Amino acid sequence: MALSRKILFLTNSELGQCNVAFAVAEEFLRRGEFAVHLGSYSPLAALVEDLNNRVNCGRSAEFHEIPGPSMTDLAVRSNVGLLFHRPGVKGATQGFAKVATAMKNWRPSEYQKAYESCIAMIEKLRPDVVVVDPILHVGLAACRTVKTVRVVILWPVPLKDVVIAIQPKAGIFWKYPVTGSGYPFPLPWKLILKNIYLVIRVVMTLATGKSEPDELQDGKKPEGRSPFPLVNAYSKGVLCLSPAFKELDFPLHVPDNVISCGPILRQCQHLSTSDPELEAWLTKPTILINLGSHVRLSESIAIQMAKGLRTVITKRPDLKILWKLKYDWETSDEFQKVLGSSIAAGSVKVVSWIQADIRSVLETGRIATYVHHGGANSYFEACKVGAPQLVLPQWLDTYDCATRVEWLGIGLNGSKTAAPGVEAGEFSKALLHVLSDEGIRARSAAVKNLCKGEGRIEAHDRIVEFCLNE
């Protein structure tokens, strides 16, 4: 029997953006109260099919394609590659310039078609509520156009990224480090002028960009709409759901329409079910290294990390290391010289992909430290299980994450001087510090206690309540 109530998720197709939407969509699918629809770019179609197979509840989420290039497609088209950049004024400026360059390659006619498809999707489905990704500009624009639809913004990021623009006394300028700067918190006096300059520079970069023009068709310019200016997605009249608690971020003014749900993570199988071989290998406290789904390391960074890990193994032979590494290490003589014997002995396991959910690996309780790049999902996964964190930041918000874990005392930045690269000595020193620091372990355990509930369930309940009360 067809369900009378409908929910539409509009999200980008990149894993870092769509994970929270998938977590909440899965919860709705399992409950069976709403027909679940997901709108996104073509790469997400296969993930929706996987979602349906994974839940396997007799109901299916329906995928609706948004035409045109995804964010990844735009980055490839514009040749900006990954957003790697150094911290500081010059580095952060370059990082945001790369974002703007990618967006400039969004042709006005492509943006227009994507925007109109989102409007058509909403008008055809007539959902009870639209849950939109704040970085999906066409989705936000469509929701603001179709004024009769109920809208919830589902943020995949910490609270600072939600409310930074509305902080009292213009705190965005002098109190909080600009994303990508790598500046510490609290912001020292000597960096305030640089921070102010960066805020102005970033706003100008994202507000004044111009799209590459469309090619003429029959001598005429096709109808189009520019993605610029790139405006802040926050709106005081819209319900905003965040995976962060106030205690997981810098001190911030958070208005009542921003609800902290706690880490919004997908339900996963126990590791003994999803990967019994890996579960059997995790016989000792283990360092887990996972630098995200986008990162393929250069040989120089891979070697520096390997040298740092060799130092750690020498000083801490009681540990194992599980490293998800996108790099052809098996054919590298230098890499083999550094870690080959440890890999052969079974104390180090290097894989190109971890088939099980990372959360299931973390939940074994055997992860002594989680080394990650600073992506929001990795941060919240570590908070959920209370794993101490070592962050190797590489772009924009990942620098914020490194500052955040140090401010909260639940980890360290492992590449302060080398980022976005890694230097073996700095990396090993920081990792050994995190492994041995009782204070970091205690504070991480306190964070785990804070995150007892399931954020996806809280998000589900808040959305249902919002629908019923409107």
C-alpha cells in the first residue's frame, strides 16, 4: 500500500555531504511512516540502490536525478583537483579561490536546468517536508522559490559552520579562526587583523564570482542562472539540524531554530558480521588511519607517514596499525624498506579500502587512536565512540577540525608545520603524545558519554514533530 506521507532529501552526491542524509533517510525507511525520496546527481543512484539492499525492509527509497555536473565533476572540469592548501592567509585564500574556480565552471544553463529540476521534483512529489543539504545550492534556491513547502536544513558539519555569520559583536571577524586558516582558538591578538582580512577576502571571493559563459546556440545565448553569489545557507526562519552538540565545538551563540542532534551516523553491522577476518586481526590496541574517501596520497607523504609509523612501532610494539591507504605501496621499494617487515609480521595492515563501515571498526573498542584528515564525518565517528584523535588537515574545514580537537583536549594536530603534507618526526611525536596522554583519553571518554544517543533517530523525531506541528 502506498504511503500517504512523503519526505524528499535533496543532497550532493559526495560522501562527505550525503552521509547524514543517508543516515536519516535509512531511519525513515525502516520506520515506514513516510515514502522516502532522494534527489541528487547521477553518482548517487548506485548508493540509493545500495541503501535499499542494506535496509531490506520491503520498502524502497526512490532516486530522482538532478541533471548536470556534481561538485566533483566541477572540480575535475576546472582542473582544481583536491582542495589541498597550506594554512595561513595565503593558503586559505588559495583554498577558497579553488572553490570559486570550480563553481565558475558551472555554466548558467546547467545551473538553471538543475534548479528547475529541483522545483519540478518538489511540485510533482508534493512532499510533506524537504530535507536539504546546505551545500546543494540548487536545492536551497528551489526550496526558497517553492514557498509552500516545509523545509529542514540538515547540516553535515559542526555548529561553527552553521552559525558563524550570526555571532554577536561581529565575532566572525575577531573571535573565531577563519575556516582554512589553521589559526588557534582562542584567536590571539596578533592574528586578529589577518583574520579580519581573510573574512573580507573570502566573502568577496564567494560573492563576486562570475560563471563561465555558455556557448552560443544558433547564435543565441541559452537561458541561464548564475550560482553566484554563494550565500550562507543559514536562515533564522528554517529548522536546522546539526550533528554537533554545543560541547563538541567552540563556545558559540546558537539560536533556538538550530537543533543539536548528536552525531548523525548510519546504522551498521557489527564488524564480526561485516568483516570477520578483520575483526579477528584486531587482537591488540590499534591505530586506525583513514584519510577520507577522496584522498590519494603522494609518494612523499606516504613515505613520511610510514617513517613516522616505524618510529611509533619501535617505541610501542604493543600496538597494531590498520591503514587505509590509496597508494601503490606494494611496488614502492622505499615504502617496503620502511614498513615491509612490519607488514610481513602482521603488526601493520595496509589496505586500499575497508569494506566494513568505519564506525564498526571504531566500535570494537580496540582503536587506541583514530588518525584522520579532519572531515566532519570522521570527527563525529570518533566522538561517538570516544576515540582519541590525531588530525592531518589538508583543506578548508579540516583545519578547523584540527583546531577544534586541540581546543576540546580530545586530540592533536599531527602536521601543524607540514600541512597539507606530513613530516615523519612531527607526525610520530604527535601520535605518541596522543597515545600516552591520559587527559586526552579521559576527555574523549567524556565525549563518548555525551554522545550516547543516536543522532539519526533524534533528527528523524525532530523532522516528524516539525511536520505534525506545522
